Amino acid sequence: MDNLIIEGSNHTPDVNFNADTGTLALKGRSTPENSIEFYRPLLEWLDQYGSNSKTEKTTLKIQLEYFNTSSSKCILDIFKKVNALFKDGLNVSINWYYEEEDEDMQEAGEDYSDLLDVPFEIIELEEE
Amino acid sequence: MIDLYALYQRMHDNNIMLTFKGEVTFDLIDSILKIMEGRLEQLEDSRKTKKKVYNVLVECLQNLCHHIDFSDSQPDPNKDEHDYLRKSAILIIFSDDDAYHVATGNYITGENVNGLKGWLDEINSTTKDELRALYKRILDNEKFSEKGGGGLGFIDIARKSGQKLNYKFKEINDKYSFFSFQINIPKA
């Protein structure tokens, strides 16, 4: 299947969902007014990925600088798709990265983690 | 002629970083965020505070856009003064030694006053941990409206700032009220 690559903007994240490597990355900021529209292709891609996944392991890597509340529900929808893959027996996990000392982003990761069964790692990034 | 120096001084004395009055569009929000990001980069050393202010500002501005009723097409100033006015809003961002302040004002229909007031009071009477639980519950259970938001905006503003939501309603006529809102984001 095709990889999903979307270049980020001032209010949408970089998307790099690679079906060949099993690394699905979302990076940048997510503050669009219409987040449903932005996240729809990502959710559709994940639907396809479930039955086409050939990699041994799948990791969803989320590294966000900002996200708005309208994105928060869409991000949960993404996580729930991944959670369903996990329940189907796929070897999947989620990595949630946050910048050093960004407690808000750390808490946000913990909030999501509480709502899911899939292995969910919250990782602090060292300052560059 | 307008006394611009007096106006300048007043804005200077009040440490006004940005102010706007008029119709709020998505493009405008984008521009305001870009300007404020640049200003915060210059003025604020703490990355943590910078991010909090930016985050809160995003929610305040998008709230403003969602609360203003865009259901009609173009506003017609000749038809009804308030039909025109209700698309209009005010935004003031200022700072002092202790905090950044984001203040917004916009018209809402009278029938929505009690609902909004109840929601803001509920958030203000909730502890930090309860607020977090409420956020998670809404995130997981409730359908979001087409316009986005979904009730999480004000919770997020309260969580990120760690402060109470200040608000006031002023009845304008039998149809509209003016909603004033202010949040303070303490400096680190």
C-alpha cells in the first residue's frame, strides 16, 4: 500500500505514515480550525493499514509542539484505530514525545494513555 | 483630529501587545497567532510560558470564531444593526509584571447566556484533578459539534493557565448579550 506523506504547515503537523517500515510519525503543531477534515485521510489510511500491514512491528510516533482542543478528539480517534489493531493481535505501540519540562504535553500524553490499552510510552526529549 | 499620542500613551501604559476590533475570520486568527508568536519570542524567555500563552490564545480565538453565529451568509448593516454587530468581536492582549492577559468580547444570543454561564461556573468550581477527569470524560465520550470545540476549549484554557475564568454578560437588547471574557496566564 502507499505511504501517507503530508507536509506540515503553521497549523498542521508533518505526517509520515510509512507502511514499509511500520513507523507512523506525526510531528509539529496541530491547531487547524477544521481538524476533522485534516485527520480524515489519516483515519482512512489506518483502516487500510490494518489489513495490509506486513511489518513485524508498528510504532505510532507523536511529537507535537501544540495541539488545540478541536484536534484532541481527532488524535484520540487515531489512537483508537491503533488500539483496535493492538486488540486484533498486531504488534503495535504508541510513543508520545514531549519537550523537556513541558508538563502540559506530558499530562496530555498521560490523559490519552489512560483511555487506551495499547502500549503507550511517554518520552521526554532532551533539549538540543 | 484624533489625539493619537494620548491613545498611544494609554496603550503603552497598559502594556497592550495586540488589540483588534471587528469581524473575526479564520485568516485573521492565523495572522494574529503569527504576530503573537513573534512578539512572545522577543518578550518571553520561558519556553513553558510562551507555549501556555500560545495555547490559550489559540483556544480563545477559536472560541471567538465558534461562538459567533456564522449561520447567515453576509451580514447586512442596513437590515439590522445587531445582525451586523453580532459578527463583530474585540480582542485585547496585554501583559504586566506577573502575567499575560487575554481578553475577548463578543455578542451571543440571549438564549445561550445561561448555558454558557453555567458551564463557566462549573469549570471555575472544579479542582485541578476534577478538571482533568472532566476533560478526559468529554474527550472520550461526547460527540464534537460540527464547528469543533466540543466544550473542551474553556476546560483547556483553565487547565493550561491554572486560573479561574473571568467573565461578564451584558444584556444589549431582547435578542443579544455581550460576553466579556478574560484569562490571566501567570509568568513563570
